[in-house]
Amino acid sequence: MCVGSLLKDTMEKYGRRARDWEREASLGFGCLLVHLNLYLHNKSKKIGMFSPLLIKVILVVTLLINSVLGFFVYKNNPKSATNIIFTYLSLVTSLWLIVEYLAVFPQVSLIFARLALFFSLPQSSLFFLLAHTLPNEKLQLQKSKLLLLLFLNLFLMLLVVSPYTFKAIIQVGDRLDVAPGIGMLIFLIFVSLLFLFTIYILIKKIHTSQDIQTRRSLVLVLTGMIMMIGLLIFTLVIPVILFQNSYAVRFTPIYTLFFLIPTSIAIIKYQLFNIKILATRVLVGMILLVVFIKLLLSKTSTEWLFNGAIFAIVVFLGILLFRSLRYELEAERAIQEKLKIEALEKQKDEFFAYVGRQFRSLLSGFQEFVHDIAGGVYCQPTKELSNALETVSRDQERMATLLETHLAMTGGDQSAIHCEYEEQNINDCISHVVEELTPTARMKGLHIAWRRNDALPNVFCDYEKIRQVVWNMLDNAIRCTDVGIVRVIAKKDKDRLLVTVADLGIGFTIHDEKKFFEKFSRGGNIERRQSPGMGLGLYISRLFVEAHGGTVFAHSAGPAKGSEFGFWIPFRNADV
């Protein structure tokens, strides 16, 4: 429902009450304008409190800020249409501020008053183009509409420099001012429509944008624009048209900063974080300069003390602001880095999940082939071949278990690890692993010291998963040891089974000790050895042990002093 029809329905519903409310609102708004005019009129009589030097300082500092913002935005991405439009807007705004100043200082000038409107037209159009393009790198407005906008600008720019907009300079009380003509109405309608379309486009983009960062940038731009337009309308446009009072013209440089600073931050916020600090420093510096000049111009000791106190407070608050902003930017950087890492982690998981599914299909076919050979489909296997096929079959089962675990992890559901609990002899489990890895150890000149502990009771566990844990730890010890013995021990520790794998290898630091069982994490010493591996073995071992209600651990006396990896699991998990 449009605003007009909604207002009409409301008026019909409430009748006299709505009409009374309308009269009171109109009267209240009229009183507000009268009070605004009286305030500006009184201030204009006290113009001496704003020295020409102070007004020039405000203008120069604002122009400097505009130049710095335009330069940084353009340098951030010179090929982006958004950045180029903002740079042009910054340039045109600076020209408009200079002409606006010359229109009233040292006295009212008809030529410069017309030129102020002349430059405000391309400024308004650039506002519209910026809202329409942001945050894209290419111009979004159709060529036909762009040409129409250009034609209207040229026509109105010729109109505003004619006598139809500002007719003459007139005497208003004890001061001079300009008298608006019919062209001023056309100018205001065009500029108002452009600003309304600009705000509408920004609001629409905020509602339709799916990206949180883009939405925040657009909200920042919209807020700055509404603040600037509101200040210009209520302190400049309305007083000039209704009361021929141009007192607030001297504040227009400050008004523009309400838009330009947030917009520049929004454009390059996520590419150049230091722009926030830069803009804040410039703004605080401008305030300090103004306060310092007032301090120098103080006429009495009381006024000097007062201005000095204000200067000290601004310095103190500025320091606090810089520190707060720096902490905010550091936190923002950390969040951005975390989001990037999470995105890369997700891509990596998706890739490994795809590879895992393909490998599982190949492994299933290979398992069927081995099963057929062992079953005598092709020929009757010998005893030696049957033993070899049994070893291959165990390895296939181990790989299948590892693949299922891997696919569960990459799917984001670690609780999907399924355990099949049965009573198992842990000595047999460890002996099979030692048997498999002994050839690898002998190739490096190592000896695996393992002695069965027949006093151990049977363990209620998933045989393949516990076997995989022992295999991972023993394989790790062999790869990280060059000489000596790798010792495997299984014993009873109260009501738990304790299995340890100790070596005389490269060892590790306390810092590495905390990372070994994390996903894709490896020790610093292992990285320096360029040992093959992805940092998943011990992580998977931790998941398997924790699924049995146990814990894993790793200890070392330091680099080159060997290490010990192990785990505890209950002989019978109470949760099963």
C-alpha cells in the first residue's frame, strides 16, 4: 500500500481527530521554522564570535580531508567504478565548498551563489551514481539513463547560472542576501528527486543483499547521507528559501564530512583497515586545530583556561578513541582471517570427502576380487597365498574403517563414528600390528620391543578401531626414530587398559604436545624432517579412543630426547 492511500484511509477513519492532529502538526512545524529563523538571525548578529580565520581553517581542513579520502579510495582500486565515482564526488564537493564560501565571504556574491548551485548539480548526480553502483566495480546504470541524467544536468546547470534562479542581491535587515527565483524551485525539485531515488536505492540494496559485509557498508553510507541531507535541509535550504538567511552556509564543510567519511570507510573497509584510523586522526586533528586557534584567540584568562581545558579533554578522548579503534580493527582482522580459514577448511573437507568416496568405490571392488581369490573362484589357493590374502584382507578392513571415519569427519558429524563392540584379546591386536610394521622398522635398522601380557583381561572394544590406534602410534614412532628401539607396552592400570609406544627419536616441545591430537596438526620437529603425512593419524586415534570412553596422551623430555604416545580405555565401557 502506498503512503498516500494509507494516509487517506487514516484520515477517513479518524475524521476530525486526524484533521485536528494535522493542524497541530502544521502549527508545530511552522513554529519550529520560526524558532529556527530567529535562532539563525540572532546568531548572524553575533557573527563576530566566528572569526574569518576560524571559518577559513574549517574550510581548509575539510578540503584536506576530502583530498585524503578521495586519494586513498582511488588508490585502493583505480579500476573500480565505485572508487572512481567517489573520487569525482570528493573533487566536486571540494569545488562546491570553495564556491559556497566565496558566495558569502567577505560579502554576498551573486556570481558565486549561482556557481554554488552549478556545482551542486553534478554533486547530486554523483551521489545517485555512487548509490546505484556501490559496491560493484562496473557502472550499473543503463547507457540511455546515464545520457538522460547528463542532459538534465547540463540543462539545469545553464538554468542555475541565469537570473531565473538567483535574481539579485537584496537587503534583509542589516545584512545582504540573495533573492531566489522560479529556477530555484526547479533546481530543488530535481535535487530532491535525485536524493529520494538515492535513498530508495540504498534501502533496496540493504534489504536484498545477502552478504553481511555489503549490507553493513550500505547502512553506513545511508546513515551518513541522511545525516548530511537533514543538516543541509533544516539549516541551509529552508532558511535560505523561506527566510533569506544564509548564516548556516559557513557550516557546510562540516556537513559534507558526515557523508564522505563513512562512505569512504564503507568502500575500502574490507581492503584497507587503516583508513578508519586515518579518517579518525584527521577529524580529531581538525577539532584540535579549531580548539587550539580558539585558545590562541582567547581574550581573558578565564576564557583561556576554559579553552585550554577543552583542548586537554579533546587530546585525552582522542587518545582513547585511537586505542579503541586499533583494538576494534585488530579484532576485525582476526574475524576476517578466521572466516577465510573456515572457508578454506570447508573446501578442503569437501575435496577430501570426494576423494574418499571415489577411493571407497575402488576399495570395495578390490575387496570383492581378493574374496573371490581366497574362495577359490579362479584357482585353489596355496597355504602361503591364503596367509598373504588374509593379511591383505585385514589391511583392506583397516583402510575401510579409516575411510568411513574420514568421511564422517569431513561431513561435519564426528559422532557418526560407529563402533562394533566385542570381547577382544588386546595382545592379539597389538601382535598383528607389530607383525605388519616389523619389516618397515627393519629397513631403518630399528627393533620393535613387544612382549605379550597374558595376565591382561579381554577388552570390550571395536577391534579394528583400537588396532588402527596402535598402528598409528607405532607407525609414527618408527618414522620419527632413526636408531634404537621402539617399545610397545600393554598393562592394566586400575580398571583401565594402558597402552604406550615409546621411542628414542626426535622428541618434541611442550607446545607441540598440545597440538598433536588436533586435526591437520603436526609437531615442529616432524615438519622440519619433511616427513610424509597430513596430521590426521593421531587426530583419528583420539576420536577412536574417545568413542571408547578413553583418553590419549603424548609426553617428551624435549627435542632429540624421545617421546611416548599412549591411551587409556576401560576394559568395559559402562555406556555400551
